[in-house]
Amino acid sequence: MLLTIYGHLPGYLHRWRICGLGRVMVRLHRILDIDRTPFLHSHPFHYISLVLRGGYDERVLGQDGALKLVKRKAGSIVFRRAGQLHRIDAVQGRCTTLFFTWSLPGGTRSQNWTLRRHADVAAPVGYLDAPDGVYAVPDGFRKRFEGVWYALRASALDAQACSRVSIHQHLTDFFTIPEASHEQHRTACQ
């Protein structure tokens, strides 16, 4: 079996593509860390995930608006429709999943990730410290607006116009700037 890297998210999630056909893709995921943001997130595609090793705890948003804690362990199977909000709150062991996705008509490029705050999820200390603006980061530029990071773009102007939410939501994924320098760095990139 030939695995190809499929956009690792350093410190959070390693992903390898196993195969794909049309709108269907099979990947192997290694979940490294919890969601360290104040957001629930959804995926822009339907998926089935089979936990092969380890496990994780997640909170899933119910139709009543309440968060339900669900513990996933080896052998657990998760079916989730595009747009269903959840977050990972704990990871046990070397959590590895087999991840089957199928995109909606038009493909994932026509959809977006959804991030939503919930009253029962506190913002981690320091998360909201970076002000809104366009930031120079390794490999390009990113916009931060209302506390949400948007996708990497080649230029500051493209980043400013970007409407695609990034699944990268950790400030330290991009760069390390002393708190006192946030405003100076953001202003220099506008």
C-alpha cells in the first residue's frame, strides 16, 4: 500500500491518502492533539471514520443546541454528514483512524469549513490575543477576522479577499511573535 501525505496539520493531525476515486477518498489519520480553539468545527464533506487504535473524546452539537460528550475507542465507527459540528476534547494513545470521505456535488472547493462558538466551550488563554488583520506567515499570508484564521494565500491582497476558513486555527502553527509585537506585525502586512 502506497501512502501519500495529505496536508499534515503539524502538532494536531497527520493525514495520508490511501486512494481516491471520483468524489470518494480513503485516508489514514493520526490524531495528535485536541482542538485548542474556542470553536466547534464541521467538515465540508460527508465521512465515515473507523478508529483503528487509541481513541478520542468529542463533543457533538445536538439538534437541541446542547453538546453531547461521545467517547470513541478502537473499533468505533462514526458517520457524519457535512456541516455537523463537533470538537475533539481528549486523545487517548496513538489514535489512528481510517477516514472515508465523499464530497458533495461541486467538490470541497465549493464548500467551506464551518467554525462556531458555543457557550460551553471556553476560549483557551491567549487565543484571542492576536488582533484581526492580515499576517505574513511562512509560505504566504493569512487573514484573521473576528478571531478566525482564513486560508493561506500568496499575497496580502489575496489574503484580505479570502473567504475560505482555514482548518489551521492555532496562532503558533504560523509563527511565534511576542505579544507586544502583534500590532506592529499585523500593521506591517496591511
